[in-house]
Amino acid sequence: MSFADINLGPHPGEYAYLNSIFNVSAIVILYYDYMLTLPREIRFLWPPHNKQGWFTLTCFLNRYLPLFGHLPLVMTYFVPGEVSVCQKIHAFHENFNIILQVLIGTLCLIRVYALYGRSIRVLCFLLGAGFGSTINGSLMMAASSRLTGSGETNIVVSGVRGCNQGMSTVEGLYGALSWMGVLLYDIVIFSLTLYKAFTIGRGGCLFDVMVRDGTMYFSVLSIMNLGNILMFRFAPPSLKNSTSTSTNVLSTTLVSRLVLNVREQNSALAGVPTTVETEQRFQAALPAVGPITSHQETGSIQV
């Protein structure tokens, strides 16, 4: 396949600029949300007041890998784009996407596993679904890499900073199939969580139960992944990969907030104050946008 086989559309410069807006907006959300939630992270995850283990380690990886892993993407907006450099960054970003989705899927798995009372059947089912999603993503990425190995589909548009990757229809199809596995896994997580929300919510406020069980979070993740699939399949070549960074960023931030909300609720039930002096100092220095919490929840789920 040659570079000429890709029709960039009538306005490749505008598409590249729009792609840059998607990526920069996602990066801003990532770092801004980190600053907003850092006081809660210190309070509910950091030692010595919180128990450390493999789950906490996974939470920290989900928090800090995106912060450092997206730096190569950030740097492309401060240096002139070159096809060889963009090809390497694209390859790194594809592998990084798989790592992030594995981390996010692991945290979601633990959440549902806890909701169902540590059922071994649920655990085995989720492990199988997660393993299948990971294998699917790896195979599709490998198939796509065979098409992009020559670097001929990496576009550097004059006047627009950043690496703007053009994708052929076949590459877009591989990308859509890759994210299809993630979407199916999210649907499984969403369905199991929604079922538990309705089961617990009989006779109570269903919305509060849905928020507590993370249903709203998982529904957002599913919608984002569906939008990502549609972009890969139907968007112009310069925009097919434009929402991947946004999907990863929103996934990591939402799952991080879900974990922090659970830890905060458990601390509240244990009689530990949920607002500490460090959080007050942080919030005083930041705009009046506070963390998303639900203080009307009842019950405690240990994760």
C-alpha cells in the first residue's frame, strides 16, 4: 500500500488541526483532573494511613502511567513533526493503549468481583472476557502494524504541529475491530453492574445505588468506546485515530475517581473525616471545581 492510496479528504490541514484539538484537550483534562484529585489520592491511597497491596499498586499505575506515558505525545506539539519520529511515537502509543486498557479492565474487574461477593464464577467469567479482549486488541494491532511498518501513512501537515496519522480504510477497520473487544468487555462490566444496581435498589433510590455501583461510570466508558469505533470506521483518514487519546484519558480519570469515591465512602462509614487540611489548601488554590463525590451513598464495599 502506498501513501497515494490514502485519500486525505478536501481539507487535510483542517482535519489535522481538529485532531490536534482532540489530543490537546484530552491532555489538559488528564493533568487538570490529576491536580483536582491529588488531595483525595493522598488521603485515601498513600501510606502510612492506608493499607498497601497489589490493588493499591494497580491504582497508582492507573494514576501515574498516563501522566508520563502521554509525554511523548505532548512533546510532538513543541518540536517540528518528522515522519520517522511520528512513526515511533505512533508505535509506542499503540502499545501504551493496550497497557492502559489492561489496567482499566483490571480495576473494573476487581470492582465487579467485590460487588458479587468475590464470586469465583464471576471472576472466571470476567478473566475470560478480559483475556479475549486483550488478545483481540493485540492481533488487530499486529495486523495494522504490517500495513504501517513502512511509515508511509504518517502525515506531517505543514503549519500544524503534532503527529497527524492518516489511516486507510483497512487500517481503520483493524482499529475499529481492536476497540470492539474493549467495548464488549465494557458492556459485560456495565451489564453486571447494572443488574446488581437494580437488585440492591429495590425499595430504595435507584439513582444513588447506580452511582454507588459505578454504573454511570461504566456507561460513559461504553459510550466513549462506541464513539471511538465509529470514528475508526467512518471518519476521514486524518481523523480516524483522533479520539483514542480522549478515550484513554477519560477511562483512566473516571476509574480513578470511582476508586477514590469507594475509599472515601468506606472512610466515612468508619468515622474518618473525608475533608482534610491538605485538601482545603489545594481547593483554595484551584478554581471552584470540586471532585465528583456521592455523600448520600449507603453501604460499604471493600476493594
